[in-house]
Amino acid sequence: MSLKWKWLAVFAAAALALGACGQSKQTAGTEKESSNQTAVEKQEKPKEEEKAENEKEEAEAEVDYAGAFSEALAELEKAKQGGAVDFGKVESIYKEKLQPLVQKRDAEFEDTLDQHITNALAAGKDGSLEPLVVKQIFDKLMQKVFYTTIKHEFTEAEEHWANKEEVKEELEEAKTFYAILQSTVEKRDAAYGTKLVDAINGAFAQMEQAVQNDDALSFALGKQVVDKTLMKTFYLASGALPHGYAAKAAAAAKENAEEAKVEQAEGWAFYQSVYPYMKRHAAEEADYILKQFDLQTDVKTLDPKAVNHAFVRGWAKVALHEYEESKENWGQDKSVITALEGALFINMIEQDIKTLLGDKAYTDLNEQATRYLEAAKAKNKAEGDKWLPQIEAALQQVIQKAN
């Protein structure tokens, strides 16, 4: 293994440990102190300082994130044609325009994306990491930042639900960040014949109508469709067959090891957007996938079918968890929301279920999930109890077939 790949292997291996505990340790160490000081700081903070902070927030709100992201990618893209990349320029764009947003999401979601991106750009600059790998890390980790920013905007909207003008602003901001990700969604639609873009656009329209109707539940359901459809996008990009990067990297490894490593890195970076969610409810599968994408793993041994089956088992286990939550919260809005989430995770592995169990099995399971969701909305427990055992049995069968 060359020095460049050794460096990246260390970088990728560190991601799991850093992502799991890096920010949480810092938060745990400062949370008590911060909470004790908050009231005093609000009283003692000079008006000039408050004004400066407000001006900083306004300035950040006016940043053209899409433009900055595109400009940085265009510079990194030069490596694809064998040109020299001006990493100093990319670092300047990142630090001046994108880094504040990344750091905010790191603090909110206890992540370490800023560290990963900063280290990757520095390694590209000093030549210890291949420029094309730097591009993939920068590109896909920034996409995670935009994805989690959409989630942030949705949360803000729900927290300020009484102020409909503010809710509308938060929703518009979420749509702005989604626009940056739309091309990634479109690529998956083209590759798999899906209609993810239509699903997301329809969900945003539902959310806008929900604001007008003061329907908080409808807004929450639309939010889940956007969120889980983006998660499906990242799954299709990383571990689905036949067009995910696990499959691409394995195929490339037979002819071009350098290209295969780039695609393995691309799969790793895409996977970061969904790894934390799967880790909570299917840790074994989540960590297996992470290890397969890790650059310490010889790309020639990367098994795309095993990665795909781990994804299928993982998402099926996540779906089972959502249905468990729905049952526990029956009669409340949360029961409806988690019933929809369960259905969306089933949809996430639609093609996989058809491959493993046949088209009819998926059609039946999808119908059962729809009926259960309707029962949850109607708070019809007898009807819910009729469909839930069938859903659970089918998901267990999926898990067994994907072993």
C-alpha cells in the first residue's frame, strides 16, 4: 500500500471513533459550564457584542452556499483531467464560506465533519492524499452537511410552529439546501428508474399546504418523506445493486486499483449520511458496511453483495424498530409518524425485497404497511393489531433471506 493510501486508511479508520465520540466528549465537558453561564452572559454581554453576533448571523444567512460549493468542486474537478488543483483556493472558499455552516452542524449533531474536511484538504495540498479522493471526501461530506441542515430547518420550523411566517422562512431555507442535493437524487432516479425527486417535491408541497392549514401532523409526515427519501438516495448511491459504489469499486478493482480506491472512498463518504441512523438500531450491519468501505480494507476483497445484504438487514431492523415505537405510542401523533417511517424504510429496500422474495411479497408487504398507517391515523387499534404481526413476520423473513 502506498503512503497516500496508508494516510487515507488512517483517516477513514479514525472516522468511526471521531464521529462516535469526538464531539460528544467536548459537549459533555462543556455542557454544565455553558448552562451555568448562560443567564449571566445574557445579562453582562455588551450591546456591541450582541450586535456583532447578530450581524455575523445575518452575513452567514446571505452566503451563497451552492455557489461556494460549486466553485470548490470545479477546482477539485481539475484533477479528473490530470490538471493541478489549487488547494489553497479550495481551502479559502471552505474557510470563508462553508466552514461556519459545517461547524454549526458538527455542534448540533455531535459530528466531526469539519475536522475530516480540513484534514483532507490539507492532505491534498501537501500531496499525501490523491486529489480525486480529496474531491470525493469534500463533495460527499458537504452533501451530508446540506442534508443535516435540511433536518435542522425542519426542526426549527416545528419549534416555532406558532409563528407561521418564520415557519415559511425555515421551509424555504430547507428547499434551498435541497436544491444543492437535487442532482444527486436525479442521478439515482436515472440509474434505478425511481421517482425520488417527485416524492421529495410532493412532500415539500404537502408541508407548504400543512403550514397554511395549521396541520402540524401533516407537516411532520411530509418531513419524514423528505428525510427518508434522501436517506434512500444515499443508500442507492453507496450499497444498492447494481449501481452503488460498493459494486463499482469491486468491479474497478479487477482492472484499476487506483480507480477502485477512489470509488471505495466515494462509497465511504456517501455512507456517512446514513451510518449514524443505522448504527442506533442495527449496529452489527452498520459497522460491517463501514469496515467494507474503510480504505484499510483491500478493495479487491470488497463484497458488494454482502454489503447490500447488510444494508437490507439493517433497514429491515430499523423498520421493525419504527413499528415497535408506533405500537408503544398508539393513539398519539408519534404512532402515525413512526408508522410512516416504517413504511418508508420498507420502500427504501423495495427492489431488494423483490429480488429476495419476489414481486408479490413486496406488493403484499407494501399493502400491509399502507393499511397499518391508515389504522394508526384513524386510531383503530383492532385494525392495527390485524396488520402489524404480518408486517413484522415479513420483515423477519427479509432479514433471514438477506443473511
